[in-house]
Amino acid sequence: MLELKKILPEGKIGIQTQMVQPADTRGNHVQWMNEFMGTPAYVDMIIRAAVDMIDKHLPEGYVSVGSSTELHHIAPTSLGMNISVKLKLVEIRGEHLIFDVVFWDDIGETARGTHERAVVSREKLHQKAQQRRRFLAERSFSNKTS
């Protein structure tokens, strides 16, 4: 079994900053909100920051995958503003990594939440996906022949 506590110290911090671009406003689904950073862009920043912080330290053949994200918006951030995210690895529970997440822009805090990732074998992940595809294909075939 992979001992993540020997690879990644609890308390590890990762920070990323970017300028809010038009692509970051997609997903708002309301035209008049297209000047604001949308939830999908926040989640994307969390994922990129976590992968950048974690995956390079994992042994060959392992990868981290997102298992949950909780995000609470506090204040809007707009096009052209700088937005930063800080992830802090607060707990390692088996193969699960739990992060506290805080966002801020040029004025102050904009969102906070938690993010959880699981460290898995890349090979086992592919095998499980193949099993699911085979199951679907077999089910589809049996429905056509019934």
C-alpha cells in the first residue's frame, strides 16, 4: 500500500494566480453575469493547483483524481481582475487527500471550500474504466438481441 504521509506532508501549500479571462465566465448560464468568474472556472483552478502540487511527487504509475469539491462563493470577481487560489493539504486519510481552499482577488476573499482527491494506480483506473465500458457494451448488445 502506498504510504502518502511519507511522500506528502500535511500542511503543504500550493498557490496559483491568473487573470480572469472571458473563458472563465462561461458556465454562468445567465447573460448578464458574463462579466463574473463562474463556478466552473473556480473548480478548474482548484483541480489545476492540486494536480500541480501533488502529482509530481507521486510514484511512477500513480495519479490523483478528484473525488469531491465544495465551494462557497463570498464575493464576485470580474474580468481583468487577478484571482488567486491557495490549497492547503490538511489531512491524509489512506489514499485520500483533503484540502482547504481559499480564493482571493485584487480586493479580498471571493470563495472558500474544500477539495478531496484520491491517489490511484493509473493502470487500475484504466482497467476499471474498461470494465465499465464492456459492461455497457454487453448490456447494449443484450438489449438489441432481446
